[in-house]
Amino acid sequence: MRAVAALVAGRECEDVAAIFGVSLKAVDQWWAKWQAGGREALVMRPRGKPVGVHQVLGEAEQAAVRQAVLDHTPSGLGLSGQLWTRGLIGELIFKLYRVRFTEPGVGKYLKRWGLTFQRPDKRAVEQDPEAVRIWREETWPAIRARAKAENAEVLFADQVGIRSDQATGRTWGAKGQTPVVHRTGNRFSVNAMSAISARGRMHFMVFTESFDAKVTCRFLARLVGNFDRKAHLVVDRHSAHRSKAVRAWLADHEDQVELHFLPSYSPELNPDELVNADLKRSLPHTHRARNQTELAAETRRFFHRRQRQPGIVRGYFGGRHVCYVIDE
């Protein structure tokens, strides 16, 4: 651009080449482009081969492999395993097109296709997709509409067990030297039940006995004691929730609380499952409990802390699979 500007101003080609330290041939070419196409003709063009030229797999073949990876597991296509690796994708390509790829070569295609290496979500094979669809599109909107008409509170509840020998998590250490965390060799556990609302409220109960109908009734009694209006409680289909004792208790308190059941084998639809995951991630970073009493105290501290953090409680409803709760 600057060389052409000098030529337009009346400089000789030899002088321009000397000033800018380029060959006379380059100056002549620039001047010819300028005369033929103006400024646009001098815009820098990408160098080298265009992306995709001379690739072993054509666009249609690449699209077929990408869709196969997204829609199927390796075992579903006659390969071994349930999770895709670069090696297995290379085997799939060879099976389909008789072309061998190295793992780095497969990785380049995966990057080009916009695929990343991720931890997959788990789904029970017993889950009924139609029941999940009905819950999302019909049952839950009806519950929300009823609660709004009754000026009632809607909460999601779940129970969780915490063991003394649960995974420690990760920490920093010297390369090649695994850090050591000292903890008791005794095995003990506590249980907890919690309920959360999209408004940021949390209610909980920590207990040491097994989870059964008696515990469920005790939790429901504590829950309704915190409300001056009716509560709609969404829970899973645990046998304790559907027991005769719980049904009898609910019949005596039908103006205070009502239970609604999620589809079977669908924990991902319950935001309170994220509370359980948060609890199990947080406990290893606190003081390691040496007995059941200390473990129960640590669990209570976690729930008390979250009760003072309504923003975090509301954040549980922003998960990819539970955001339907707050989406109008």
C-alpha cells in the first residue's frame, strides 16, 4: 500500500524498490495489481492450501463418523467399550473406510468437528424417556401452576448417605510422590435429607438411623413447621416416600404438604442431587472426621453454611438438566 502510494505520488519504480528494500519485480507486480483492481487487489490473501484440501476423509465421510460418535457407543457399533477414545474412533474409521489413522491424526479431526473429551452423564437403562418427556412437558408445568394458584412453596427433596471412607479428592504434591492423607480406619456413616426451593431456601435433617418411612415423616413434620402456607414437595420414588405410613401422615396434613414423584430412574431431574454432590465434594476438604459424631457435625456445618448462601442454592437450579424447573 505504501509502495503504491509512492508510485501514485510520482516516484520511479527503481526508487520505490530501494526505499522499501524489495525487488523491482515486486514493485511492478504491486503496481499492476493496483491498476487492475485497485485497493482490493492488494489485500493480503491466506497462504498455503485451503483448510480441508487433500484430506483423507471427504466432508460426507467426516460428517458420518462425527454423527456416529455422537449417536452411538463403541459397543453399539461392534467395537469394544462404552466410551469413545481416539483409538476407538480410529478403529471405526478403518472399519468404515479402510483407512488407518494415528491417534494424533484422529485428534485433529475431532478438533475440527468441535468435539472435546468430556466426562459423560450417567443414565439408567431402565429409565423411560417417554415418562421423562411427560414430566417435563406436562406434569411439572401443572405442579408449578397449581402451586402458583395456591400461593404455595415448591421444593425438591432427596436423601444422601455420607461414609467415612469416601474418596478423598485431589491435592498438590511432588511429581512421582503420591501425597498421603491420614484418616481413621474405622468405618461409619451418617445420612441426611434436604429440600431446596428455586427461591434459595434450604431445609435439612441429619440422622444416623436408616432412611425409612419414620424418618420421612419426621422430616415432613419439620418441613411444614417452617412454612405458613402449603408446600409441594417433589421427591424420587423411594419405597419410604410411597409407604403406607407416609401416605397416612400426608392424609392428616393434606392442607400443609403434598408429595409429587419424579419419573423412575431419573435423578438428573432433581436439583437436590446437586446438593448431594456438593456435599460429597466439600467434606474431604474440611477436617477429617474420626467418628460418627464428628461426621454428623461436619455434615450439619455444610448445610448451615449453604442456608446462609441463598445464591448458591438458587444456582443448583441452573444445572443443564434441571434448569427446566425455572424456565417458563
